[in-house]
Amino acid sequence: MAHRPAGGLTGEEAREATRRVLAAHGVIGPDLDDALLVVTELVSNARRHAGGVTAFRIRCRPPRAAIEVSDADQGVPVHCPAAADVPGRFGWLVVNRLAEHVTVETGPSGKTITVVVAARTDVEAPAALHGPPW
């Protein structure tokens, strides 16, 4: 059994799992990139602010995918604007801008954030997303 660092699942592990699941469904291009960014933000925030990821799940049913990240903190994320010269504080805003739908469920053991993103396959995605038709 491999030793797991404090904080559970890493961003790299979550991105790789997401990449595998979406690729298995034929999701490519900008939708894949957006899903990976959402995963990165959710996992890094769980690790930075909530002690780590307690559960991770990705489900894909093109043209959508649902990303679920759980942690042990019951606090609901909020967008905290900062001055332009202060790094960070844009993650929750980015997640909400890329999402079709976001829910946050809290309970005695923490919270689960579910983000639904576009997950179109090459067949479903508009041609404009793939550049000029050669």
C-alpha cells in the first residue's frame, strides 16, 4: 500500500483521473481543458483550506460531466475579491464561470462540491471549437 501524503488526493492524481474518464468518453479540446481547471481549483482549495480531499468522483455523460470533491470543512466557498496586485483569490470565480451548474452540500462530516461542466465529444462540439476545417 502506497503512503499517501497529508491532504489525500493530489491535484495531479485528480487531473489524471479526470483526463482518463473524459478521454474514454471522447471528450477533447476546450471542454477537457475546462474540466481539468475546475478539478485543479477544487482539489487545491480542499488541500489548502480544508485539510485535504476526503472523496473525489467524476462522472461523464456527454455532453456533460459532473465533478465531485469532498472535504472535511463545512464552510461554503465564497468569492473574496482582492486587489489586482494580490495573487490568488480567483479560483471560486473561475469554477463558477466554467460551470453549467454548481452545488455545495454540507453535512456533519464536511462538504461536497459538485460542478457540472460541458463535456462534448468531437461529434457533439461545434466546429468552431476545433479550428478551421482542413
